[in-house]
Amino acid sequence: MDDQQNVLTYEIIKAAVAGEKRATERIMAYYDDYMTELATVKERQPDGSVRTYVDEDLKQEIALKLLEEIPNFPLEEAERVVGEDEAEI
């Protein structure tokens, strides 16, 4: 996905918290590389070499946890911070 398109804004997060599918997809796409990094496993082989791979089951568990937590995002706190930032301008 193009970096310009894959930016998380307050509006995207707010829409995802409200249950909008497209916004949720954008959040998942935004965090995809990070979830891949978290699910990357290094495993020592019997010959002493190290095999590095992405544990897809672990990545799916991480993605599911993110999906479960999106509705719990503290919008009130974010709105307060956004309001403070606008007041400083």
C-alpha cells in the first residue's frame, strides 16, 4: 500500500471504533509490517544454524487481538489531546 494512503488519522481511528469496515482494514494494513515483525521467530536447528520465519498462527493471534481492541480505543482522551493541539495553533 502506498505510504501516502496508509496514514492513520484521528478520523480513521474514530470510524474504526464506530465499526466502519474500511477504516478497520486501513488500521490492519497500517500495522501489518509491525505484526509480521512481532510474529517473526528465530529457531535454532539441530545443525546449529538459525531458521527465521513468520509464525502465521502467531500473526493471526496478534491481528485478532488488535481487532478486539479497536473498539476500546480511548476516543475521549484523543479528542482532548486533539483539542489541546488545535488550541496551541
